Amino acid sequence: MKKNIDKKKTHPEDSKEKLKRCEEMKNEYLAGWQRAKADFLNYKKDEAERIGEILKFSVEEMILGILPILDSFNLAEKGLSKELKENEHIKGVLQIKKQFEEVLKRQGVEEIKTIKEKFDPNFHEAVEGIEKKGFEKGVIIEEIQKGYILNNKVIRPARVKVSK
């Protein structure tokens, strides 16, 4: 007994045309996936950079909270006599100040240079202009409050007195 199966006859040209269309679709899909993958990799890289920047400056608020404590240490140290600086208790307190400074340094905090430097409004805040012989105009004579930079960004300008 012979089965009568209805076979569709295809011509070789039809098969070639279908194969050509399939290859075109494959190439189109592949190019789309490659673009999507490249876009995703770029997105991941951009996000990693953005998060890195956020982390770099996330400590800024905490540091700004610590700076007044360091200012108090600096002010107290300025007022100490030579003999008091030799006192063991005072040496211990000044060691705490050094520890604060070391922690800030490890976080990327740097002091802004002031005395005998040329006044720069990007880093300094002038609180007073003073006429003083021996100093060129616009040179910092005295530092009122230290200024600080965090990762190349001024977080607090130095408050200074400038020669006029």
C-alpha cells in the first residue's frame, strides 16, 4: 500500500531566496544585539564612574563637620606657651590633633597654602586688606582660618588677610 503524501515542491531558487532573507535577518539581529551590548557596557562604565564620583565626595559632609574640631585644636595650640607644649597631657592632646589630620589626609583632604602666597579667590577668602611694608600687593600676610581641598575640590576656602 502506497501512501499518498502531498509534498510541496520547492524550487532551488525559492530555497536560495529564503536562505538569503534568513541571513539578512540574522545579520540585522546580530548587529542590533551587538549595539545593545555595546550600549549596555557603556552604561555600566558610566555608572561605575558616577558611583565613584559619589563615593569620592560622600565623605565631604562628615569632613566639614570635623574641620571645626580641628580648628579648635589649632586655636588651642596657638595659645600654648613653650613650657605647656612640653607637658605630657598637652602632648597627648596634640597627638589627637595629629591623628585627625592623618585621617583627613587619607581621605584626600589637603590644606590650602596661604602665608606669602599670592591671593587667589578660587582658594582664599579675603577678610581684610592690610598695608604692610615689605609685602607685594595681593600677597597673603596672615591666615585667619585654614582652608581645605578634597580630591581637587575646594570644600572650604582659607580666610586670610591680604596686603594692599
